[in-house]
Amino acid sequence: MPFYKVEIVKAAQKEISKLPKIYYEPVRDAVLQLAENPRSKNLKKLKGFEKTYRIRVDP
């Protein structure tokens, strides 16, 4: 299975790194999984933005 490249802007990296561990690890894992499956069922395109998506993560 091909892997994709997931790019996270520096500001998002900074915000993610500030998360408490209980949230940080599930968010990190969800983002890393996007490289394997970029069409996750938890992924939703944001209205009014081009190439911008959100992913829902439960701790």
C-alpha cells in the first residue's frame, strides 16, 4: 500500500505539542495514520477552505 506525505504547518505543530498527553497521543496517532489512509471516515472537508480538513479524535 502506498504511503502519502502528511504536512503539518509549523503553527499547528506548535499547538499540537502543547496538548496534554491524554490528547496529544491520540492526535499524533490520527495524523500519522493519514499517511496510510488519507480518506479516513473521521476526515471532513472544511467549508470555505481549499485543501483544508478536520479530523475528529477521541481521547
